[in-house]
Amino acid sequence: MARTFKQRGNSAFAHAHAQALSGVAAAAPFLGEAKFKHSFEVELSKLDPDPLQPRTFFDESALEELAGSLKLHGQLQPILVRPSDQDDRRWIIVVGERRWRAASSLGWDKMLAIEFSGDRRSAMLVENIMRADLTPAEEAKGLKQVMDEEGWSQREAAAQLGLSQARISRSLRILTLPAEFLDKAATMGVPSNVLVGIAREDDPERRESLMARALSGDLTVAQVNEVRSEVNAAPREGAKEKSPSAKDNSGGRSNAAVRKAVSALLADRKKGVLPSDEDRKLLVELRSLIESLLKS
């Protein structure tokens, strides 16, 4: 039986934005100070989704569940909107499109909204990448879009968004996978750490095999790493045995990689950056690997 992937938790982007809105100090200078006005009722017919948002997949069953919650409890949180550039009688949804869709399915004619009047770049960032329910690919596309628009390098994006450069690099790596596969992976709920593992495989045939296994539900991060480790450990045809100096040099590279990883972890800890669920899984795997190496 194909395994069911766990539902994704809040993304690091959503976590950073939530901190900014709640008044908690967050290492994300690009967000600035979000400013909101009082809530008001807006007609659903006067609301439009932002055409630039990266989300393309809407889980119908999840929308039905959301509609059921709205019907039972009402609207507990206003959506965020901004005035339309083309028509001053209409509004563009910044945050809350799923609630708008669910309310529309219930036949509601109005819902509560709050006008977002902070930094417009921050509003676009909210719309593009700070959604907890974005798929990994949509999140990566939104991140790339903002980086392209702002002309940021990965290092600059990390500083502006309060994320590690490694996290940003992993997210962007997902976009090297075929778009058709990413669309199917979204419907399957394939987590980003599995997608990143597949994207790191350079051999086309092995990558195709891993993608097929992911879509069948028969693939975990540990399995991806196992496949890639077995391939890397296998001797290449016609390969010559390394000289002692080459082996020593390889050990030096390993030591450098370990030091770099430790430095990055200590830096995140000093900044108070908490690891995401995906990062915790990777850390658990790393701990297991370290323990096995120390015992050997």
C-alpha cells in the first residue's frame, strides 16, 4: 500500500511573517512594519485573487473541510486585501483566498476583511511565498520571483527574510525538477525534503526512478539518501584506487564540510532561529549517521 505523506506544517516564511504581525522581533528586515486598518465587510463579488500569486493547486477536499468550518463557526479571522489598481471599487486578496473560495461555495455574499496598507513589497511577499498551505514548488517559485524582482543573491535573500542560506538553496533546488512531476507531487503531498533529495540526483535514470517512487508514495528521505549513498559508494568502472594523498585530501574536504555545518547550526541557534519540521528530520538523520560513524 502506498504511504500517505504527512501534512506540511507552517513554512519558515509563514513563521517569519507570523512573528512580524504579532509584534515579536523577527530577523526579517524586508518585512518592515505591517500596518492594518479596522475590519470591514466586503462583498465577495468585489474580491479578486491576485493574478501574480504562485499557487496553482487547490485541494478540493481541504476546501470542503474549510467550508464546513466556516458554516459551523463562522469567519473567525478577516482576510487581508488591498485596493485594485484597475478598479477602485474592487479589492485584491492578499491573504485568505482559500477562505474566499470556501465562503463562495457556501453562497455567502459578504465576509470580513482588513485593508493592508504597509509596505507594498511586503504585501507582495505575503501573497507570493508566506502561505502555510503553499506546495514546496509554489513556495520555491514565489521565493525565486521575489529574488528576481529585488535582484537579491541567495545571501541577500537570507538576510532579508531571516532564513538560512542553506534553506533558500534547498528550496530553489526543487525547481530543477520537471514541472509536470512537481504538479503531480503537489497532489500527492510529497514533502520538500524528499523533493530536494531527488533534485540532488544528477543521473537521469536514477532521478526518473526516484520520481516514480515518490509518486507511488513509496519514498522517504532516508530511502533517497540510501539510494544515492549506494551509488556513490559503488566503484566506477575503470576507476583507479586513490593515492594516499588523494584520500587525505578527501578527509580534509569532509572535515571542512562538518565545520561548515556546525558553524551554520550555531549561527542559527545564536539568532534564535528554530528549525522547521523538515530541518528536524534532517537533523535526526544526521545524528543517526554521526552515531554510526563514531561506532565504526
